[in-house]
Amino acid sequence: MLKEKFLEYFKSERNCSPLTIASYGSDLDEFEEFFEGLNESITWETVDETVVREWVIYLLDDKKLENSSVNRKLSTLRSFYRYLLKIGAVDKDPMLRIVGPKKKKVLPVFIREKEMDELIDLLESDKSYEGILHKTVILMLYLTGMRRAELLALEDKDVDYVNKQIKVTGKRNKQRIIPFGEELECCMHEYMNARSDQFDQGFDRLLISVKGKPLSEAQVETIVKDNLARVTTQQKRSPHVLRHSFATAMLNNNADLVSIQKLLGHSSLNTTQVYTHVSFEELKKAYQNAHPRS
């Protein structure tokens, strides 16, 4: 079966995650069900661009999918047909002239520096182990811009206190070094001392819950959401919001885009450039609010 060969190729040769493989498989199953419903004689080898365009219309109009979801499914098909061309299963690529729907420009949600300063002041008052842990989670996300998964994967050995830098393992196991300053250094020392007082044994993972187990994704989500609610009323209060807040604060304080790109671990500068739009929108609001003739 062509689908199975393709999925096995991406699993073994391209080292894709199980989640990605499952997503590819689901997309291909959906498309196969669609074209077989159009005409039972259609096969993967005889699919043409007309069939693909009908599928796009079906996904947008009948399934009411977002443009980004449709584009992701089209990306799966493109990869699949490139693979079929490579192995000689087809001699024509039906995806060649397919253009996906335009992406809606959604600007990242972030917390303003003033609100983050207020939250950090509030976090300073709780000297319990749980309070120090919460402050450490918030500061590490906000002062480094790392992803939640990257934070949870950190081990004690990844933090270099002498050179004030953290080794982070990002997507596709790519590693990068993120420097940190005095504020995070003090917080980390406070946390490590509190952890030693709280527990007798040592740990491989850096962040440990009050129950003595590595923090989970859900626990980090709750810590961030509950603490951000103390200083903002906005609905979106996820760990990724702190990543956006880090990048926006860096840009607003004159960091260059290439540096921000490297700190965030973006493979493309285009991904990082969205923060210039965020800063411009903030600048426009400030002008409209402050200028008497705006």
C-alpha cells in the first residue's frame, strides 16, 4: 500500500515524531475517503488537480475548517505526491498548481512588560516551595522564551551557572544555548536551595512538583494560567503567551530580529518577523491614544 510505505519512510528515514506520522495518516485517510466518494474508479495514481481543488472547497465550505488547517492537509498531500514521484508510483504531480487558501494573519498574544513586572513582584512574596517553584516557572519562560516542552525536558546538568547559560533541546532535537541574567540566576539558586530543603533525594529533571515528581505539561499550564490571571483579564494565558511576551519585550528594547530568532530557536526568520507587526500595532495604539490630532 502506498500510504503505508510513505508513512514508514517518514518514520524511519525522516525521523518524524509519532504524532506527526499519525497526523499524516489521518490526512491521507480523509482524502482517500473523499475521492472514493466522488468516484470509485479514482485511485491515488489517477487523482488530478480537479479532485484536489474539490477537496479544498469541501474542507472550507462543508467542514468549515480554518485556512491554516486546510493548508496543513495540503502540505501532507504535497509530501505524499513528492514521495510517489520519487519511487516512480506516479508520473505526474497533481499538487503542482494547487495553491492553498491565504492564511489569516493572527498576531501573537502577549503580556505587557508593566504587567509582568507586577506579577514578578507578587511572586516574590511567597517563600514556600510551591511559591518559589511557580516563580521559577514563570521567570524561566518569560526570561528565556523557551517552549513549555523545552522547559519540562530540562535537567540539572543543562544549567551552567558559571557561564549563565542554559542548553535547550528544541524541535527535531536541535539544541541551542540561551544566556540568562542576574535575576534568573538568583531565582534558580533560590529554587535549587528550596528543592534541596524540600526533598532528600536528587533528581534528573530540573523542575519538580510539590509531590516530588517532574512537572507535567498540565501543571505548567495551570501555573501559568493562574498566575497570569493575577495581572491580566485576557482569555489566552498559556505558556506560549510568555514566549510571545519574551520576544515582544526583546524587540521593544531594541534587540535585532536575528538574535531573537536564535534565542527562540526559529528555523526561519519569517517566523520571527511576526513580532515586528505586534510592536507596530502597539506603537499605533500609543499614537492614537496620545496624539491630540490622531
